[in-house]
Amino acid sequence: MRCLLILSATLCVAQPWWTNPFIRYPSFLRQASFEARAAFADICKNGTLTRAQREDALDKWAAQYNLMDAYNSYKNTTERARANRQLAVMRGLDELQKFFTELGKIRVDPNITADQESEAIRKLCESLDRPTRMAVYYLQGCSVLHYSHWLQMELHDRFSGNKPPCRNYNELRRCSVGVEGPLLSHPEQVAQLL
């Protein structure tokens, strides 16, 4: 028993303390020596270096530990990913602008019914890819994507006399994207909701 305790204590002491199994090192560092990882961590943690100084220090570090090819490959992959992410963000912003322009046109069109408005908004939302749809959801504060069905049922039940347990007016109003048509066509019922 003592041998097991001594062995486990020795293993704990021998293990480098700064190594954390939850730290995700870049792939090229996983097979690097302890000294190489420690030097890399020292450079990255140094908050007094400018970006250019840090890049120079990392280039020298990679040359010193014969990791130049792996480091350059990692750096190029990272730069490509950053550029692709920037392009995706810019593309998404363009799609959001188009979406909200089209949504505004649908919401103010005097020639469509509430059902047609809901269907047009649903089709518009279905045309979005998932990240853009999530951005629309976040920017609206409520789901444009799910408002029409829920709101139509809520308004129909309220205006037809069937009163399901309504949580409160604020919750109804929170999901009021594009609701001007139905609500403004029944101002007396809206006043009762208040």
C-alpha cells in the first residue's frame, strides 16, 4: 500500500504542473517537446509584445525547435479560416439587409391580407440559411420565423371569443413582428387586451 502511495505521489510530482488536459494546443504543438511548448506559452502569454513582435518571436521559436513547416502550415490555415469567417460575416450582413428590406415591404403592403402576410414572411424566412435565420431571430428579439402561426392562433382565439389561457399582453406583444395588419384591423379588441 505504501508503495502505491509513494508511486502515485512521485508520478504527480514528476508531471509538469502547467500541463492541463483541457488546454487545446494547436495541432503542431501536441507532439512538440515540453521545452518547445513552454517557450510557445511564454511568447503567447507575454502581453507586452505587439502583434508584429509576437509574430517575429514565434517565427524564431519555430526555427529554433525545427517546427517551421508545421508552424507555417498552422499560420496559413488560421489566416485562411479568419478570411473565410470575415467573408461569411460580410455575406451574412448583406443577406440581413436584403431580408429586412423585403420584410419591410411585406409589412407595409396595403394589398395583402394577414394570411398572405404571414405566408410571405414564412417563405421569406425559409429562404434564409441557418446562421442568417439565427441572426434574424436575435436581431428581432423574437422569432419572425415562428410568429405567424402562434400569433394568428392567439389573435383568432382572442377575437373569436375563445380565450385560451393567455400568458400576458407583453408576451403577445413581444412576438409582434409584422403584426400591424391584424392588430390594427381590430383596434377595439387590442384595447381590451391592454
